[in-house]
Amino acid sequence: MENVRDPREHINEEPRHDLMDVVAGFGGMLGFMVVVFAVAVIVKFVIS
């Protein structure tokens, strides 16, 4: 491994599925924001 910049010698040690990472991140953030929104609506309802 003399030439570390040669892409042919790169070993993909940890394969990833980028689309599933994006979907999981988007879904997780969406779920978190839905919970925050629901709590905000409940707090506003209790205050008024």
C-alpha cells in the first residue's frame, strides 16, 4: 500500500447505505419535530 491516494487500493471497511441513512435521519428529525409541536400545542391549550 505505497500509494494511499489510489482509489483502486481502497478497502471499504464499513459499507454504508447512504439513502437509508438520509431516510432514517429525516424520519427521526420529523418524529422529533412532531413531538415538539404536539407538546407546544398542549402547553398553549393548557395556558389559555
